[in-house]
Amino acid sequence: MVERGNGSEVRVTDVTRRVLEVVQAGVVPYVEALEWQRALAQARIERQVPHDLLLLLEHPPVVTLGRNSHHAHLLRPDEGEGEGGLEVFEVERGGDVTFHGPGQLVGYPILDLTGHRQDLHWYLRTLEQALIEALAALGVPAERKPGYTGVWTRGGTRKIASIGIHVKQWVTWHGFALNVTTDLSYFDRIVPCGIPGVVMTSVRRETGNGTRDTELWTETVGAVIRGFERAFGVTAKLPA
């Protein structure tokens, strides 16, 4: 089991090769999650964490800027959210600007690619495949869009999941953001992923799912875990 404490405390038990330990952390402030995954990644590099992890969580509303971002893609970050607007963080992941917030399933895989394949292109495409398979299980036909990273609805008309990663000594962190029940109006404040004119969508919008948000969320989490199992060839281990 892996536990979070004071932003970075790590405790690991019951290790099995090719097991992906899934940690469902609930709502975590962005800066705390960033410190947590950095600590886990460093522990993985140092072999203190001897197997792969997948952190699944939500963030309060926040905007993040990747290594390739342009501040011109921040349109109205100060609008709303009380007096301070949306918090903005510059981070080490690849990609441009994106939004994280309630109703968005954020996944941070802490994977040692030496146990999979030391190929960043393969890793990005496999992340996409895990989400494509998850969305198929939810009744949302999805695919890649040539020239872009992330996952789009069939025909490449609407983007439903964003991906931005960082890798050090073949250990990964950062990851993906899948819109489940996200308030899509937040994306009007930025140029999502730096793609002018992109239309963002969500599982709820694509399916017209009338179930309660908690039910759709639970269903999506399960589909994503199964998608990771198939795409990466791992066995998910959930907390007892």
C-alpha cells in the first residue's frame, strides 16, 4: 500500500513484479499532488518503491503550464473563483496549457519504463491506448489525432483527454486528464493544449449519461484501471 502524508510520505508493502498499484486519493490540491508524485518518482528511481503506481485523483480548479507553453494561451485566468482567479503553476511536464478541476479524472502513472519499454513515443501511445479502451467501455468511441498528443472523439472533432508527461532516468510522472463531468466552460479561459479552436468535451456530454455524477465517476475509474491493465500488460492492485 502507498500512503500520502505531509505531501510526500511513502509506505509500500506487498510487492509483486508487474503489479500496478492504484491509489485513489480523492480531491488533492495541485501543489500537494505535485510534491507527492515527485517524491514517489524519486523513490522509484532509487528503488525504494519497487513497483509501478497509478495515482487517480481530482484537483480544485487550477491551470498548469508545461515546458512548451505560451503565456498568450492564458486568456482569462483571473476571472471568477473569488478575488484571486485560477491558480497558475509552471511545471516540468511536456505540452502547453491545460485546466484541472472537479469532475476531471487526473491520473499520474509512476512507472519505471525499464520494466516496460524504454521508448517515450511508445509510452505516450500506450497511455492514449489505455484511455481509448476505457472510453470504449463507457460507450464513447475515441481515437488519436495525427500530429497531436491526447485522445479525441471519433473523427477527431472534440478532445476528451489531455496528456503531458515528464520522465527522469526512465521513471515517469505527470500523466493524463480525462474530462468526466467537468464544467467545460473553464476551458474558455485558456487555449487548451495550445490548439486554437479546439473543442473540449467530457464523458457525460458524449454519452448523455443521466446517472448521478458519483456513479459515472466510479464507472469511469473502473474503466480506466481496466484500460491500463490491457494496454500496459499489468495487473491492478487496489487497496483492500
